[in-house]
Amino acid sequence: MPGDEPADAQPDLLSGISDLDAVSHLLADLHDDLPGKVARLRHLADLGQALGTQGTMLFGGAATFSAWTEARSSFVHGNFAATILLCQSLVENLLAAFLHAGLMMDDLPPRIAFRDTLKRCQDRNLISSQDFGDLERLMSLRNPLSHFRTVADDQNIDRRAITAGLRSDALIKQDAWFAIGLAVRILAKPQFRLG
């Protein structure tokens, strides 16, 4: 019962919001950018046509599957930084797991750097030179989201935005469109397509 809490109990972050208030906030959030959400969902549907008629084999278990499903959801709902992070996680886990599965007769260390995975994949013609460059670009987009970069660093988001003449949120959105497109391009490779 309210009032029965110990005197030193800290209130919940949302303790002052009723269920009706919460629903109101959720509906407002759903309504915000609804045309953008629909456009991004349609874009994903269009991209999905490149995948196999029976779907795609997601090597890498739960990490790869979760990254793929959450990247799509994040992209549709406008969580663009999350989309970039998840797409990089998706392709890193997918490619390393594919190599580890033995299909390439490869012996991987228990932990492998993404750049090493890319090199091994390129050496075995799993990815092209363009894929390699684009995947390195994806890695460079993820790094300043995961690791601190001063404004003196070329990868710093604010510095990149100023250089590009964009607001930083617009730059991250642009990066997310690139990331999701690249993730689907990798998933559409013959090695992963079913049917």
C-alpha cells in the first residue's frame, strides 16, 4: 500500500505516472514521425526482397538473431544510434560464426577482432573489396557511439556533422540508413540465402 514504504525508499522513476498517463505518452510516441516510420518499414520490406525466398540463415545464434530483429525495430522506430550498433554486431557475429561453423574449414580463436574476421572473409571471397570497405566504414560509425572521441578526432560525431553541414541527429540517421542497407546486403549473400 502507498505509505507503507520505508522512509529511505527511493521512488520509482515513473511512480508519479498513472497507467492512463503512460498510455497517453505511448500513443503520442507512436504518432510522432508516423510517416517516417511507415517509410522506413516499407524500405525494410523492399530490402527484404534481396533475401532468400525461404529466408536467411543467421549463423551466430541468439546474438545474431537478436541483433537482426532489434536492428529492424530500432530502424523503424527511429532509434538510429541503436540501429548502427546492432547492425555492426549483426554482421560481426554472422561472419565470424560462419567461419567458425567450419564451412570455410577455418580455425578461429575464441575471440576474434572484427577486422581479422573481415580479412579472413575477404581472403575466402565471402566478401568483396567493396564489402570490406563498407564494413570498415560501419565499424568506424559504431566506434564513436561506443567509445569516447574528442572533437579533435575525425570520427567524433559532432565534428563529422559540422564537416558534412548537418545536424548530428541527421548524420546519425543517415548512418543508420547506410548500416541497415549494408546489413541486408551481407545477409543476402548466397552463403546465407535459403531458397
